[in-house]
Amino acid sequence: MEIVFERCAGSDVHKRTVVVCRLTRDAQGARLAQTQTFGTTTGELLRLSDWLAEGGCTHVGLESTGEFWKPVFNLLAGTCEVWLLNAQHIKAVPGRKTDVKDAQWIAELLAHGLVRPSFIPPRPQRELRDLTRYRTTFVRARATLVNRVQKALEDANLKLASVATDIMGVSGRAILAALLAGEADPTVLAELAKGPLRKKRPQLEQALRGHLRPHQSFVLTELLAQIDSVEETIARFTAQIQTTCAEDGNEAEIVALLDSIPGLSEATAQVVVAEIGTDMRRFPSAAALAAWAGLAPGNELVLFAMARTVGWIAHACEQLRYGGLIRPRARYIGPAPGRGPAFNRP
């Protein structure tokens, strides 16, 4: 069988070790397979990089579980081409399975061009994606804390959530603060309502006829303190995400253009850019994009939504490139951008 990569390596990555099989040529031109085991500390990975460079390896295939491949990829990416391989594509013959045999099998498959690399976004996109995903984690943590606040209120028979849509809104926080300060009169508490909620003061009075025990007051105080802390963390993440997008003017422009679409907030636009990037050429079809986004490619509605998203991003990139309207006859919400050289292009 034809050999595609004369000098390459296959590696089986674990939490504490990396087993690597290096395929090279000896002085007589015969195939030479050498296997070594390295640690996953920075010093060990640098030693691995030197060992691969010594053998003149141009490609390295990685098989890994979870997130263990990331440090290896980051350290080796600057010295050779690193392929992250799908474990489903490189299954060996059952039986006698060891880490050394896995590394040798990966190296052979790579050398003969029988595997394809998984797509790994560029480093700037990966960094932005890390920030948006961590922010999402804290947003979910806040939602969990709000649910616990609601449960504590239910235990005290305070039905605030039955009347107020958002118990963490301005009115809800004012009522909660008064409750924790010792105010128990439902009429006084209902008068703290702001905006549209003032129209529901009679319902609020009925909903706030409960009894807050000292231990419940303590629990609510601690939960609200946790919510305040998480909200500050979310705000700092949002500021860092905005800074990261601003460092890449293209990303900032795309986020702003996506934010102008009805139904898409700035935070959602940031997540879209972080997850799928701004270059749609990397996805051969809408189904491939849907699969990359973790959605079901067979769902027609999902395919339609992803195709429309790709179209929006493509048009946003086009408008950014040419500085003019994407569709001159389209009806824009808000002030339409000025006409630019986009209409003069061939």
C-alpha cells in the first residue's frame, strides 16, 4: 500500500501519559518504528516535541479521551502538523489491545493516509469559545440559584413568583430586600412594586401573605449574595468577550451585524461567532455545520435555521468587505447603511 507520509507518528493520549510510535527510515532506508512513553507535564511534552523533530516527523496523529489532547496539540502545533483523530475511525481489530499497539496502529493508518483529521478552529476562535462557554456555565449557575430562591420562598408560602415574572427584577429584589430587613406587612411589600407590576398590587398582597422563619431568612440572604457574586462574574466575562472580539475587528463587526437581526441578542451573536467562526468555507454543507454545532442534521428545521445563519454571516462578511448594502432593495430595520462601492463591483 502506498505510503503518504514517510515520517510521522501516532500517539495515544491519556491523563498522565502519552504513548507515541514514531515511524522513520534508518540509514539503509528501511522502515523504523520506535515507541516511547512520555508524561503530560510541559517538560515531558517539550521532550516529546524534540524527539519528534529529531526523527523529522511532519505529521502526528492524536487519539484522546476528553480534553487531554489539548496541551499536546498546543505544544506540538508549532513544530509539525497535528491531526486530532476520531476514535470511531481508527478502531483496531478486537483483542490484545494495549496503548503501545494503539499508538503503532494510529501511526500506520496515518502513514498510509487512511484517516482524516478532525476540524480544530484557529486559536483566536478557541479562546473566544472558551470565554463564551464559561460564561454560559455561570449563567446556568445563576439560574440554579434563582430556582433555589424560589424554592425557599415557596417553603415560606410566599408566592412572589406566581405574580412577578422575574423575581430577580427591580421589583422582586426590592421586595426580597424588605423581607430580609424584617418587613412582613403585605401591603407595604406590594407598594414596592415598580413599573407594570404595580397594576398587580392586589395580587401581590395576597401572594406575600406568608411567614419567613429565621433560618429561611438566612438561606435567602446567602443565596442572594451568591447570585450577586455570579452576576458580577458574568459581567466580567462579558467585558472580556467584548475585548477579545474588539481585538479582531472582523469578529466585532460580525457580532454587531448579527446583533441587528431581530431575535438575536449581542450575547447570542457572540456565541454564534465563537462556535462556528466567521469563515463558512470550512463547512461543505449546512448539514456539516449543524453537526459541528451539535444539532441534528436530519432535522429540516435545524438545517433551515443553520442555512439562514450561514447566509447572514456570509452577507455580513460581504458587507464588511465591500462597505455597502448587501441587498439594495431590502427593507432594513432602523437606519439603513450608506451606499458604498459594493454596487460598483463586477
